[in-house]
Amino acid sequence: MLREFRKKLIHSFEQSQYFREKYLQLAIFCSNHGVEHPFSAGRVKTERGFRKQDSHDPQRMPYLYTKYDDAVGLLFEDVLPFLEKDSNILEIGCNAGRNLHHLFSKGYKNLTGIEIGIEAEKVMKEIFPEVHKVATFIVGNAYEELCKLPSSHYDLVFTHGVLVNIAPKWNGIFKEIARVSKSYVLTLESEGSYKAYPRDFEKMFKRVNYKQILYKLYRAGNNRRILAPDFTGYDKLFNNTIRLFVPIKKGIPLLLK
């Protein structure tokens, strides 16, 4: 009965742009402060779903993450010109390796991926065998596995639709990302996902001494394009956000000069 009431309440919120924007603000506040908001699916359920990656949820099957779209190119277009081909690159939540394959095709070989899903590596080996041969594939909880990696080792650490699915319990992941990175942190997240765990990512990385130097939205769907800087809260509900960060102590790199 309580579950049905919750579903009806969420549905009523979804009919109103005003309430969606307001609830998104609440969800961000909660996630920033390590608290799960009322409409979230819950940490245990979310992690179990991504770990199993089975046919019961088509949106989480590894084969889905072997298909290319414009987001892959848009994600890297601002940072790759400043990375040498021998750069160490880490993806958090690599799934079956679509993004790592893109980097491989551009000449990058020192690739590492962390993935919670137990089936993803099998799919990578099948679909992207050349990447599987050169990349380091780590299966496990992103925060826990990051804690095992060396400090200041990766020239680029990036995520693609992953941080919004990591529960607030693991907010220490931002500190670990900052610790293992030595140059750039890049994120592409659906920051309007108010039923996941959206955050103020600029604030979260500022807490660990990383400065945001690039911020842009792009429109998903058939009409993909970068939005103008004066996008609204409504735009944020339905589009994806790309952010690029550098360590504050190292200042702003050449790409902004």
C-alpha cells in the first residue's frame, strides 16, 4: 500500500515542471550531504541491478553499452588535444568498454576501467577484443577499488553516466578520484536524474581541491547539439552535462589561455 502511494506521489510530481525542478534541488542537496532522498530507488537495489546486468533490465545489459552515439565524441573533444598518446587513462564505470574502445581507436593504450557488473568483461572480450588485450579491467565497487589504486597516477579520470548512480554513502569517491588523478577529471552525467543521485558536481569536486574549467550541456536524442550558456533549469532536467576539472594547485591549463 505504501509502495503504491509512493508511485502515485512520484507520478504527480512528474506531471509538473515546477515540482520536478524543486525536487531536483532537494535530491541534489540530499546527495551532496550523504543522504538518500525519498524518491531514490535505494542503494542496495541500485547496486544489485548494476552488478547483475541481466536480461531482467534491458537498460543495464552490457551489450547496450557497446553502441556508439554522439555523446562519446562530445565527451572527449575538449581534453584529448592536451593528452599524450602514452597517457594513463581511467574510466569509472566502463561497462563493456565503448568509451575505452573510442580512446583506443585514437591511439591511447594505457587504459584502465572499473566496472561493478560481472558480465561486462565477457562482452568487452567479445565485442572489443583488441581493447580487452591492452586494458586493465577491474571488477568491483568503484569507491572500494579506487582506494586500492596509486595516487597521482592517471592523466585523465572520467565517468559517463555513472556518478549519478552512485549512492551518497560513497561520497568519498570524489576524494578518491582527486587522489588518483594528476591532471584532468572529466564527467558526463544526466544531472536532471532526480530519481537517481544527482549532485552539485562543481561543489563536490571543489571540496577536494579540483576546479571546474569547462561546463556545457548537450541535447540528447535525434537533435543532439551543444546548448547555449544561458540554458535554464528546465534544460538541465532533460539534457546531459559535461564538466572538466583540474587540480586547483596546478592552476588553469593551456586550453583556457
